[in-house]
Amino acid sequence: MAQIKPTPGPLRDAVEATPTALWNDSSDLNELKQSISYGGVGATCNPVIAYTTISKYPEIWTDRIRKIAEDNPTWGESEIGWRAVKDMSIEAAKLLEPAFKETNGRDGRLSVQTDPRFHRDAKKLADQAEEFHKMADNIVVKIPATKTGLEAIEDATYRGVSVNVTVSFTVAQAVKAAEAIERGLKKRDAEGLETKNMGPVVTIMVGRLDDWLKECVKREGIFIDPSALEWAGIAAFKHAYKIFQERGFRARLLAAAFRNVLQWSEFQGGDVVVSPPFKWQKLINDSDYKFEGPRMDIPVDEYYLEQLRRIPEFTRSYEEDGMTPEEFEDFGATRKTLRQFLNADSDLDALVRDVIVPAP
């Protein structure tokens, strides 16, 4: 494979100066190659991203989906669609192999998300996670941070799967997920099974937390300085990071669902992953933005925290004991995201249907 030439700029300046890792929030091969040139060492995917990528390139995927269907004449739409997602993931993972080898599995990973339709069944989630784990050495598998998901996260980790916790927005979810991963790792350690080269991460979808709190403010008529609403996800992420560092969790935090440039700059210097969509990476790298040094350990201004504490849902998301695992699935951002992922599965089914049973 030809080596991807580095692209100089503020993204590369930051990743070369700090332990903060840049991952691309897409498995689109063209975008991923450019992200790697910026210093990217990983990629994430979810049902929405997978559907968007496949529908973006009909000149590639229409024929490939038709071939999958021809080779598997008894398969339904979902099986065909998921085979396409797997094929896309394997190809993207190949691009990340150099970083995977260089970091001994810490980075260079491609995230593949478990089927959101399994979100109520821990065994199905763990079984599919193990299946995806076997597709390539550098796969990391997404499992949601719900009560059922926590069971699957621990089980899959014990089976040797590197997990990327997803559908996660709060400090409580992040901590409980990291604890589940630790339990799985300790079981492997006790049995003499390999854990050193595993690369688990725990996502906080910082932008989606911001989105949900903005909805709450509007719905409940809460008076607040609107600029504070851009800091909610950042505050939760920094608080969780402090807890992770104090407790020595082996999983790293990952910031996703990018909404503003602060969600890049404020996390620099942390031993974390930041996963912006490619359009944000390009915007930053093509701009006059300057990397000014680490900011992860600089707390969010108390003024913004005071403003945000006017929102009860912020307190639930910010405090470690703000929610119990039984409440995770009913959190507004969780419901919205699960529904979006489930809808994307339906959209992918429809896309496959149009290929294999075209309209007359």
C-alpha cells in the first residue's frame, strides 16, 4: 500500500505535540485517506454514517450490493446491507494498519457498530461484537451505554473484543462503561489472557449532549446565557476525564458528535481520542487556526457551569451519580440517538430494496 503523504497544518501540529489522538468520524475511504494525512490514526462509523457513505457513492455500491445479493440468493435486505457495511469497514481498516502496528493496537482502529436492533439483547450484542472483532485485527466494536449494553460491554471485553462504547452522553454512562470494561479486562488477566494490545475507548457524544440541552432549555423556558450551551459537552467530558485519570481506567475517552471548534481545542493535551467529521478537520486545517498548547486540564469557567446548572438535565449528565444504569435508556439524548440509528437501518434496507427489487 502506498504511503499517505503528510499534510502540514494545525491538526498535525496538535497531534504531534500531545498524546491526543485524531480519528475520522467516517469510514469513507477518500475522507479517511485525507484525515490520515492530517495525522489521523483511527476512524469511527455508525449506522447513519454507513448509510450516508453507501448512498453517496451509488456508482460503486449499487453494483457491489447487486453482486452480494447474487452471491447470496436467500439473504434478505438487512443481511445484504450489513454485508456491504462489513466490506466497507474491512477496506477502511486496511488503511489504518500502519498506525495499528506502530501503536501496538492502541490506535489504528476502525469502529464498527453493532446492529441497533439488538439494543435490548446483551447476548446478541456481545455475539455480534465478537463476529465483527474477527473481521480484522484492528477492529473496535461499538456497543451502546445502556443497562443492557453494559452487560454486553463486559462480556465482549472478556471475549477479547476491543470495545468502543457509544450512545453515551454523560459522566455516569462513561464511568459505568469504563468499569464494565475493567471487569472484562480483569477476568482476562485472571485467566492469563492477553489484554496489553487491546484498545477500548469510551465515547461521550459531546455535541449531542449540547443538542439535547438546547432542546430542554427551549421546551422548559429556562433563562440562560446561550453561550454556556456550547460548553456542556466539554464540561462533562473534562469531568469524566478527571475521574478516568484518578481511577486508572484502561479505556480512553473519545469525544464525538462535533459541533464547534472548542470540541477540538479544549481537549488537546489529554490522553484521549477526538473524532471530528472530516468537514470539520478540513475547515480547521485550511484555516488560520493556531495550536496554542494543551487545554485539557484547564477547567471550564465556573460562570458557564453556574449557568448550565440551571438545567436539571445538565446536572444529571454532569454528576457521576446523576443517573443510574436503569435510567440510561430513558435519557433524552439516548432515545433520540437510538431512534436515529434504528431509522438508518431502515434507510439502508430501503436502499438495498431499490437495488435488488427496482421499481417497475
